[in-house]
Amino acid sequence: MSTQQSLLTRLKHHNYSFLLPAAILLTVHHLFYIKDPAEQLVVTLALGMMLLSLGLYLKNREAYLGVLDWISTWGQLGMVAITLNFVWLSPQVKPDSGLYLLPAWGIVMVWHWTVVYNARPLLSLLISFAYFLGTVTLFWILNQHGFQNLKALDVAIQGAMAIIICRAIHNVYGQMQEESRKRRDAEKLAVIDPLTRLPNRRAFQQELEQAVEHQHSTHLVVFDIDHFKRINDRQGHDVGDLILQKIAELAQQAFQQGRTFRWGGEEFCVILEDISPEDTSRLCEKFRTSVEGHEFINELRITVSLGVTRVQPWDNAESAFRRADGALLNVKGNGRNHTRMV
């Protein structure tokens, strides 16, 4: 189940657990005041529908959810429409009218409708709030003309329903933001090397494909640490890890115009765009000499070998990398600690 669908399901459960019982309480409260037999029958049917929905939900929360969705959305809509019809046909709004149930029914209906049909939860909040505000405003206008005042229980329960909706939205959106943050972190970790904090091979392949496509005087640098296996064997992998981290730092300092990646092991790549071959050679030599002159842990002296190529119009990512890597292999076969551009 997707994250969005999972959150919508939680909101459905929230509706059945909080809003529906509140609507049932108000319906029972007003049922005793309604005198019109036809309207009393409609409210009784609505009460029965809500009790059935709540009972099925409490019996088996998952198995009946699909049936409950249909009953709650279409059933509540029908009851609201019938109640509005009674009000429309009446010459005046009576104190015992079912009109006073509309805020409770409507909030539950609108809230559930938007959730069932995968509308944005924020839309449900806005519509429910507007519905609540509109009905309370209508009652206030009716009260100014001498009709029945809203009962204290109405105000208390409807206010509680509004608070519950706001809390639900706040909690669910908080969960959505947390899920989104975790997803972004996971995606970031998927393209970041945990040791050097450089973008990894996956990120490099993606960016190289884009660089090859754009053709902005792109140069590709591939380098690795000379005799790194010997360092690991003699000094231990902890020292090797520290050296990799320092090499990554020195590379980022030297190639500030581009972006440095860890290809894997002791091998790194750099993509340089909008740069001349002369400037590329200068940066490579700057980096090579900075490594050569740096004193690493345990007074180690280290060198690097570099292979460089300019991306050509006929290149793809694979051919450009293969050429740069071939230049690197040539340097390693001819004494190391050198830069070769092809």
C-alpha cells in the first residue's frame, strides 16, 4: 500500500472512531425533539445507517471498510438531501426541525467523501470548516428572527468535531511530512557514499549522461590512489578509510568548478563542464601535487594517478568513461603519479 493510500485509510478510521459517534450522539439528541412523523422517520433511518456503519466497523475494521465507505458517503448524502427537502417544503424553520442535524451530518459526510475518493486531506478540512461555519451562520441568522437557539450540546459537540478534524489533519500531515522527509533522506543516501560523503557511482552515471547530452565543453577525470591495497594491508582499513576521506576533501578543494564522485574502492571521478582543456590540465596538476605534498596519518606520503578526456559530440556516457579510464590505466602502467589526457 502506498504512503498516500495508507494515510487516507488512517483518516477513514479516524472518521469512524470519532466523527461518526459524535454525529450519532447529536442525532439521538435531536430525534426526541422532532415531531413531524415523516422527518422523524428519515432521522431514524439516518441514525440506523450510522449505527450499522459503526457496528460493522467495530466488528471488523478492515473487512467491512469498503462497504462502510459506500454506506457512509452515499447514505449520508441522501439523508442530508432529504432533510434539506423537508426544510425547503416547510413554510418556516420549526424548532423541532432536522435542520439542526445538518452540521454534524455534513461534517462527517464531506470529510468522509473527500477521503474515500482520494481527495487531498486539506480539501476535506477546508470544506468541512466552511460547511460548519456556514451552518452556524445560518442558525445565527435564524436565531435573530426568533427561531430556536442552538442547544448547548450542539455547540459543544460540533466544536469538538471541528477540533478533532483539525487535530486529525495536523497529525496526518505531520506524518506525511515525516514520511516525505524519510523518503528524501533515503533517496539522498541512495546516491551518497557514506564514507566520503561524496555522490556515489549511481549519481555519477546519472550526471555524466546529462553532461554528455548537454555538450558544454565537458571533461571527465578519473583518478585513484596509487598502491592503496598496500596501504590497507600494512596500515589497516581504518587508516585506509581516513585516507579516502582526506583524498575526497582535497579533490573537492581542487575541483571546485566541477563535482567529485566516488566510483568505488580507491577510484574517484570528476565531471568538469564549461572548461577548457588547458584549465582542466591545470586543475588536475594542482590536485595531484596537493596530494603528493600532503602528509597523511602516520606520516604517510601518497600519490594519485589521473586519466582525463574531453567528451566528444559522438560520445555517450559509457564511451567517455571508458576512454578516461583507459588513460588512467596507461598512467598506472607507466610509473603512476601522473596525469594523462586523451
